[in-house]
Amino acid sequence: MPAETHSRREMTPAEVRRVVFENAAEILDLDPDEVDEETALPGDTGAILEMFDLCREDLAERTVDADTEEATLEWRRVGDVVRFFTPVDDGDEHAASGADASVHAEAGTGDGGEAPLADLEEALGCTFADKDLLVAALRHRSYVAESSAGESNERLEFLGDAVLSIVVTDHLYRTWPDKAEGPLAKARAAVVSAEHLAELAVQLDLGPHLRLGRGEAASGGREKPSILADALEAVIGAVYIDGGIEAARTVVLPLVVARLAEAVTGEGAKDFKTRLQEYTSQHMSSLPRYEVEAFGPDHAKEFTATVEVAGRVVGRGHGRSKKQAEQSAARSAWGEVVSPRADPDIAPGAANGPVGQEEANEDHA
């Protein structure tokens, strides 16, 4: 929105807010008490124009006129409308207006319940120069469908898939010059698989940062392996655009080096569930206990698992079958429970070692 539509007005912010809420309630056929600044507006352009006309008419006597030719009306939530029509102090360096305010809210405050982006940047070890890129990487198509909020993360996912592949391939080529193509290709496949990417996304606590539509969020979308894996690829793509290939290496390699080492040396073929069971029976007073939950339609069920040892949750995992989810949780628990001396081939923190190949080929029942 142009800055000139936000010059000083006589109405107080509270008065403007009340008028906007009442008009939003009328457009959305809701009780005014059910409307707040987080209430999503319909993506239909006609409805947005109707909202604009209603608000302009109600506020015209005590506000400057707002011109639809100047206004882009990129409103996603009721809060955007409030900001558009609310008095702004030109001397306030923190004031934002129109579409800029909407982007600022989405990117910096966890609009719609999402976690602050600074937490994710810290987990990634990367601070974005362009925060909008990170926001775009987290924007699922369901969010776009409900809010018309720019582009989904699918193009960034496409780019991130390629960036991930080149970073991993380059590392494998340089680190193991004596290995043939076959073992290196298998190691790369273990790292770039959707299952592993979903595990890494859980490790980064990516789910709370996702921009999801209300329906997708309500159905457990923040925990769905497919959504998590795609979003992580999109984040990698955003890192590449923002900082180049070196920034991508800085983010990707710490996440994958342990699993790459396991995969190249053959340790990744071992059964982590059996390994954890044997270790805890020998060295601890409690055996692992698994809890598995299923979600999604019957034809495409996905599973999450947690594993407890001595009453403490030590690992979480995902999979297309119960067994895969348990193996993933056991692998996550391994780096938490086992010391380097207990198994010199597996270092703590190698929680992202691969499930054995036989697991990946199992029936997803």
C-alpha cells in the first residue's frame, strides 16, 4: 500500500479497529466477537473490494480518502485492514504500512501461530539477509490457497533439492577419494531421502514455523513427514538464494555429515532398534518402550513414534509404516543414549543414521 494513504487521521486506532472488525464480520458472516486481527480474509478479490468499500464509507468522514487505484489491497487477515486504515505516526521508525506491514507480521512475529523465525535461524546457524525468502520457504500451498499470500514454497523446494544434492555430492567426492561411484551414490541417497529430510526437519523443530492453511494445520500438517521434508528442501533453496553455495554448505553439512559417514562405511545398514535394545539391556535398568501414532487417510497413512528409556523420551521418528517409525525413533535415541566408547563406530549426535535398506523396501502397511 502506498504511504500517502496512511497520513494522520482523526479517528483513534481503537475506533478504526472496531469499524474494521464490524465490516469483516459482515463480509465473513461471523459474530463481531468472533473476529480478531488473526482472522483470515477470503482470497476472493470481490470480497476484498467489498471490504475496502465498506470500510472507506464508514471511515470517510474522519479519514483521508483511500484510492483503490493506488491501493493494491493485498490483505490476508483482518489485521492488514486495520493497519491500512489506522493512523500512523510518520516519526515512528518502527511503523509499517499496507502490504509491508503484512509481510513484516508474517516474517517476524509468527503470524497465525507460527513460531518466531529467529529461533529457526538459530537452529540453522544462518541469519537471512532477506527474511522474506525464509518466509516463502515455509509457506505451504494450503496457506496460499486460503490467504492468497504470495507464492508457495514449491519452487524453492525444487531448487533446494538440487542444492542439497550438489552439496552432499561434492562433500562425498572430496572426503572419500578412494570410494567408487556405487557406495557414494548409496550414501547420497540415504541422506537426501524424504524420510531422512523429515527427521532433520524434526531435529530443527521446523514444524512450528510452517505457514499452513487452517485445515492442514488442524489435520496435523506440522508433523507430516512429506510436508516437513519438502519444507526443509525449500529452506535450503532459500539459503542458497540468500547467501550462495557457501551458505548452503554451512547449513547442510552439519546436519548430514554423521549419516554420510555411517552410510559410506556401511554402518547405516545396521538395525538401530535391535542395537538400542541390546545396549539398554546390558547397560541400563530399563528397556526401550515405543509409542506409535498414525495419521492421514487410510491409503496414505504416516506414522510417528517416540521411544522412552527409563521413563524419559530419548528419540522421535517418522515413517510410512509403524516399523519404519520405530526404527527412526531408535536411530534418534542412539545418539542420545549411547556414548562413543559403547560403540566407536557411531558417535553421539549421529541420530540421523539411515534405516537399513531392508526397512526402506518394506511394505508400507
